[in-house]
Amino acid sequence: MYGPAFWWTIVGIVLMILELAVPGLVLFFFGLGALATALLVLIFPAGVALQLIVFAIASLVSLFGLRRLLKPVFAGRASRAGSAADGIVGSEGKVTEAITPEEAGRIVVNGTGWKAESEESIEAGRAVVVVGQRSLTLIVKGK
């Protein structure tokens, strides 16, 4: 039937595929450890205890040795271009939750909901214009 090398290879491939669904870039290195163990048992017949020790050591060495180098490659580059906030100042929106000078409300601009503040009271349903932005909060005035 299938030997330990086959099963370690399957485990390694599954862990690497699972990395696509789980953030953090950790499972990938356990997958590398499983593939290293598969290579070991393919070349040298080893007992289960030795296989588990090799898996643990290979996984931890690859995790701590390679993660820092590979994380930027897997993470990609962050870019502000094309974000939802680009060019939002000057856009028109509609108030969905009333805004008062003391308490922020909510608005919809270009189909996206935002937290909004204003120096004036603006009731729900009223049109507004975005005059500024502070982090993820828009500053608006009534239209």
C-alpha cells in the first residue's frame, strides 16, 4: 500500500494549501516540515518517533528561519491607490444615522457606509457633502 513518505507528502501539500485560507504564514512552514520528513523516510526508513522529531525540528527551523524572509513576498505590497477613501472629499452622500455636533452618525457615499461627524445637526435621509476626512471618519456638512 502507501508508505510513510506518501502520507507525509499529502500532509505537507494539504498544510500548504490550507495556508491560503488561514492568515499568518505559519501552516506553510509546517508543510515544509512534512515534506522534509517525507524526503527523510523516502531515503532512510525511520520509526514513527524519529519521523515526528524530524517533522517538529524541520517545521520550527523553517518557521523561525524563513518566515521573516518570505512574509513580505507572500504579503505583497500595500498601496493606497484604489482604496475606498481615495478622492472622497467633495463627494456627496446620504445620512443613514443622524449626526449631531456631539455624536457621530453614519452616511453612505458611493455605496459604502462611513462613520461621519459634522459641526451641525443633520437628520437621517438628508444629503451631505464630504469636506474632510480623519482616519476612517468623514467630516461632512449639509447640502
